[in-house]
Amino acid sequence: MTLLTTVLLAAFIALGIWQWNRGAAKQSVWAEFLREAPAEPLAGRSIDSLPRFTRIRVRGEFHPAQQFLLDNRSHGGRPGYEVLTPFVSNSQYVLVNRGWVPFTGYRDRLPDITMPADGAREIVARVDELPAAGLAGGRAAPDVTAPWPKLTSFPTAEELATSLGQELPRRILLLDANVPGGYVREWSPPGLAPDRHFSYAIQWWGFATVLLVLYFGLNLRKVK
């Protein structure tokens, strides 16, 4: 019993520390995402060189003839897609997430995401990573032989670049909600809220406390 108690106690404490550290790390990420900062000009820099969540202003033009639909993206509990549209600035391509559109109800009927190619414009957006799948089985690269827009699920930047036929940065841009030309854009920090991790940590430490109480309670009873 002593050996088992020691092993479980160490495991509960370690799991609590792990969750607490995850919460602290997530708190830093969320604070950076929620930080209100003015958009800065891209000024010829690569978005891969910027800190994640940096808000930027960049001038260029959309290429709506070649777009991607990110599958398995929900909003408010509803299934749908997120729209990735190439944006070209100083001959450099970057994919801009223009927001969420609902599932049409038919897998073979994709939503209409056409937009006019109306020349140069300035956009404000936030630097972010491509969504990542929890399991490799949830991934599907875009079919290079399929017509545009191409359906894909948790693709890599390399797969998107191959399908597009252009070099792409590893990161994408999240179009600001007040910029015209997009869909539903209620962007939120990634992952679970920090408080959830702190709560899990306290639960694990609570298990450790209960274990100690049971151990000493049972052994004191034996002594009596």
C-alpha cells in the first residue's frame, strides 16, 4: 500500500504541475492574442519572421480564382469551412483566412465564395498558424486535379503551395473583422482557456490530498 500510494501521489502531483505549467503558457499566448496593438506595416518582411498574432497592414491584391476551403471548421456548434484566399504583395503570395462559411448540407455542393478581382487594396490582418489536426487521420491535402475552390482538411503549408503552384510562407493571415471582403470572423485565442488548465491542476492536487488522507486514515486505524 505504501509503494502504491507513493507512486500515485507522485503521479498526481506531477500531473498537477504539468497542467499548471500548461495554463501559465496558455495564459501568455492568450494575453498576446488579446493585446490591443495598432497594426504595423509589413514593410517587405516575411510574415514567418514576425511574432505570432502580430497585426499588420499590407497592400496587395486578392487572387480569388484560386481559393481553398478548410473543411471541418465549426462556428457556434455549426459545421462549415474557412476560406483561404491568395493575397499577393510585392510578388509574394500569402494565404488570407477570410472567415467561416456554413456547410451547405451537401458534400458535393461547396459554398459560393466568389469575389471580384478588383485590384490593389490594403488589408489589416493578424499573423497566425494553419490549424493543426489532433490526429493524422483527420488530414486531407488538397487534390491538385480538383477544380477551384479546392477542399482540404488540416493541410500543411507545403501541400497548399504545391496545389497553388506558388511559394508560400508557413503562416497565414487572419483578416480583421472590420475589413470588407470576408465572412464570419470571430477570431479567438487557440486551445482551452488558461483557467481550464489551472482547474485541472487543482483537481490533480486534490486527488493527491484525498490519497494522503485515505492512506493515513487506514494506517492509523490499523495501529489502533
